[in-house]
Amino acid sequence: MKDKIFKSILKLDHWLEKNNYKAYDPFDGLDSKLLRPLTLNNKFLRIALQQGIRRFPINLRPFVGIEKNHSSKGMGFIARAYIRLNKASGKEEYAQKAKFCLDWLIDNQSQGYSGACWGNHFDYQSRVFYLPKGVPTIVWVSLIGYAFLDAYEHFNDTKYLKIAESACEHISKDLARYQDGEDICISYIPIDNKQVHNANTLGASFLARIYKHNGNEKYYELAEKAINYTVKCQRENHSWYYGEASNLHWVDNFHTAYVLDSIKYYITATGDGRHQEKMEKGFGYWKDSFFLDDGTPKYYDFKTFPLDIQCASQAIDTLVFFSDYDPAALELAKKVANWTIDNMQDGSGYYYFRKYNKWLVNKTPTLHWGQATMFCALSGLYQRLTGFQDNV
């Protein structure tokens, strides 16, 4: 299994380099030079275009003027993958590739904010907000911030810690907060106050990881209140809705995994174990609800399809992360990886976006959603199988 995983990693690495770390994004439909003018700046027409491009089983982007591009979140995941490969193999080439990705991120920050931050390379319309190109999200900032913290902890170069600390300033100063008694939910975006659990906890976990290094109490207090908010919103079956607003009441695989990772990062970084039991119950619910016996990662707990590459990649990463707590998690991670390599990897090396059923497959090469996240997850699993486990 270890050899199979490494061969998959090498094929994917070759594909990424061959394509200059560029590909598409599931939500880049508004970049269409041909069709965007037809939306007439209307919210619902923007959603229709974006979702139509995303859901169509054949990749329409080359025909409607959407070009392959770099992704800031993608480069963050790729940097983390190379750091993990450097740890596992000791090969200097992986260290140099990681530093290349991190330098790209330093050079491609969003401007006009209180600290380092990153956003989409395209305009994005959700059901609840419109996000222009370049406006940062706490999800992007936190996950990219993880890459800089990983780099600091591995390479011991303080320039990476400074970038991570700067990103925390953005989170603490530029984002609104929803107050719920003593607890808070950090806004997803800086241009409105939007509450989403995985975004809130990712930000909190990143602040907690920084606190571990610099002892900044301001970051700890914000992280504690944010984690408290999401933990108390845990449902009776130990799951979490995507968000508490009535139009955000769904539970899916990879967003649940983000919340679990974040709580674990917070507990490990701060030593605050009050939420350990709820985290463990949440992990048990997730592990029992989102996988078939052969490792197939379901999107929702109540149905199998669509089979989405993001569910596979985040599942592998979270299962590896929790394998110190639950040894069975590592075996499940290997099953998920085996299924994904066999069913979702193209012969050229990249991973397909989504399977709608047994026969209908969307083979679009997406970057952050697929290539970067799978590269990071498989590298983490490979690192774990070589016997090297991070002490986070």
C-alpha cells in the first residue's frame, strides 16, 4: 500500500509540474468571458452560470473562455504536501519545492488588509453572499496559514512564522464577530458578518497554533470563544450543521472533517481539554456515517453519490490526523486512499472532480479542489506509513 501511494504521489507531482501548478476550480464559472455578460449582474443568474459550469459532467471551461490558473489555497496545500514529503524522504528537492510555493504565496497576498491574507482568483456567488476576486476568506487564510506554520516548525525559519502571525492580525482585526453570550463566531469574510462552523473553527485552530508559539493571549481568548461557540452547537447525534442559519442546515463529509481537525488542533495547542469528549463523539459519528465498507467516501451521511474528490482527500487527511487517538482510523485512511487511486486518478496523474453515479464521471482537472488536497493528503498518509508522525 505504501508503494502504491507513493507511485500515485509521483504521478500527481509530475502532472502538477507539467501544468505549472495551474488548473480549474469548481466555482470559477463567473470567469467565463463568453457567458458572464449574460448574467446582467443578477445574483440568481450568477448562481445559475457558476453552478451550471460546476455541475455539467463535461468540462465546458475551454469552450466558454475560462482559463487554467493558479490557486492560492491550492499552493498552500501543495506546500504542505512537499513539506510532508521532505520529512518522509529527506530529499532536498521537496524542501525547495515547498519554499517555491510559499514564496509564491508571499508574493500573491490580497492587499489592503491588516495582515497577510488570500482569496479566490475569481468572483464567487454563494447562496448568501457575493465575493469579488481577491477578497479573502478565513478558510483560505487559515489553511494557507497552516502551511506557513508547518514550514516554520520544519525549517525553523522565522520569516514563515512572521507571515503566519500577520495572517492572525487579519483574522483578529478585519473580521466581524457574531456574539452568542460569552462565545463568538468569527465571520467567514471581511465584507459581511457570515457565520459558518468550519470557517469559525479553522480560524480558531490557526490562532491557537500561533498562540502555542508566541503566547499571544489575545489569540488564545478569541480561539477559545470561537471553539466554544461551535462545540455548543453540536447536535444530538454529535454532528454539526454547516451553519446555524436556517438555509445552512446540512451535514457533509469534508466540512465536518474540518471542524474535527480544528478542535483537535485547538486542544493540542492550548492544552484545553474541556471539549475532548465531544470531539471524540463527533469523530465517531463522522467515521461511522460517511464511509462504505470498501472506503468509498460519501458526500452526505444519508446518501453515497455524488462521490467528490474533496471528500476523499479531506477524509484521508483527517483519518491520519486522528490515528493517534483511534488506530482503526489509519486502516480506514488506507482504504479511502486505495479506493480513490483506483477510481478517481487519471492515467496522466491528476484526479477527477466527481462521480455522479457508476457511469457518469466529471473528469475536470480542478486544482485546489482535488489535485492540491489529494497531494497533501496522500503525502501525509505516506509520511505516517514511513513511521514519521507530526507532533502538533
